[in-house]
Amino acid sequence: MIAIAPSSVRVGCRVISDGDENHLLPEEARSIPSRQPLMRRASGAARWIAHRLLTELGVNDVAILRTPSGAPAWPEGITGSFAHDDDMAVAAVAPVGHIRSLGIDVEPAQPLPDDIFALVATRADQTAAADRHLAGRILFCAKEAVYKAAYPLDREVLGYEDITVDLNAGAATTKTGRKASLAYCVALRVVVLAFVDGDAR
């Protein structure tokens, strides 16, 4: 998965395992309102990855709290994102500079159900470059990742119809004019990374 990221971005993944909720730092545990074991386990797995990636950047023992919007609060000078499905957690971090903001999403590598595809896709989206069986799933992941990258910059709540994705060009644009680059990989999971360049609007 590292191959999909720009050189300044660190990414990682982890199979969610029993006991991963214990990786939450005390402050993190208090900031997550859900008491459901599966949700806390997934949050612990994602933060475990993020802590290891932050250590590579020289940032140690920093709690990644959940904000009221649900987004994680990253240390000053760092942008990042994490996500999980039922079985896998992923995270990405980078120093703020060449990259202003990141978003990442993960989904099973399975076709997207038609009813969900109808909610996600617009006529402006371009998906011809993707595997036709998984194009809908990649598109879904891409829009989720773009939203995560754009929200910290614009504080704008976006629907799927507010994000136009061109998988052929590896790019996306929001209704606010925010532009993001995209990279993705497909194996047992679909993982999409969205990133806003430092010199982009």
C-alpha cells in the first residue's frame, strides 16, 4: 500500500484483532463516545497504526482525540486520516507542507450494491480506468477519502453529489472548488488515498 502514497506520506494497515481497544490512550478512550466493543476495537487499531506512523515522523505519545465532528485532531504540523471496515484498519499521516490535508478510506474489494451506487455516482464522475466490477466501490471510497481531506480545510459538509471524481486522471473536485489528488490500490481491500497539495486551492 505504501506505493500509492506520495513520498512524504506514511501509510499503514492492520487487521483488527481482539484487544485492539487497549491501544487507545486514556484521553483517546474518553473522547470516543461509542461503548460498542467492535467500534472501540476498530478505533484502537486505527490509532495504533497512526501512533506508529507518527513515531516515524518524530512525534511520540500524542493522543489523537475524536473531535465533536467525528474527525481526529492531529498534532500541530501534521495532517492525517484513518478508516476501517469490519476487519481492516488503515491510516495515513504526513507533515503539513507539500501536503496540506489527507483522507483515506478502506472497503472490501467487492462490487458496490446497485442501490448504493445510485446514491454515490453522478454523470460527471469518470471511472473507465478502474476495474468495471469494482469501479463503484473505488468511487465510493474515493468520495469518502476526499471528504475527509476537504473538511478540515473548508469546514463544509459534502454529500456524494458534491464531489466529482475522475479516476482516469486521479483527481477530484468538490463543489467548493477544492481539488484533491487520488491514488488507490486493490487487493483483498480497496484503499483510496486523497491528498490536497500544499499549493492547491
